[in-house]
Amino acid sequence: MHEICLTLLCPSTLEEKLLDMLLISPEINMFTSSQTAAHGLSHARLNASEQVLGRAFVTQIQVLLLLKDQALILTKVQQQFSGTGLRYWITPVIAAGEIV
């Protein structure tokens, strides 16, 4: 049973490296990734086009995790992506399953 959802926002330049890290992490069974627009990020991290548009185009990754694996995964992410501006938040998962 999954207990939390870890959402990560990363610049497209980091997408493959982050996805690779998640793919080889045995604690992770499933995650999704999609392109999205992020608003409210640090102005200094935006390129000229993003500054004009007022949004950054990033990859959003949502990872379903057991609560006991949260610290381990966050530590891995922090070690490999320190200083990159990668953003995250964690939310509880009320229910999850597969419709068969």
C-alpha cells in the first residue's frame, strides 16, 4: 500500500538523470512524469523567455512511496541534485489501486 505521494519539479535539463535515479531505486514501484508550467519560481532561475511569460517549463514527477521510504528517497535526491533548484512536496495518499 502506498502512503505518500512525492511530487518533484525539475528543469528539463535534469529530467533524464532524475528519472534514471528513480528507475533504479528498488523502493519505488511506480511513478509518473509529465511536462508542466510552474509559476512562482525564483526569477533568477528563469531564462529570458520564461521571465517574459511568467512561468517555467519543467518536468513534474509524482512518486508513490511507503512512508518508511520517504527519508531514504529524499536523501538520494538531495545528494544527487543539491543546488539545482529542484522543488518537491509530499502529500498523503488517501486511496490507491487498480481498476480491473
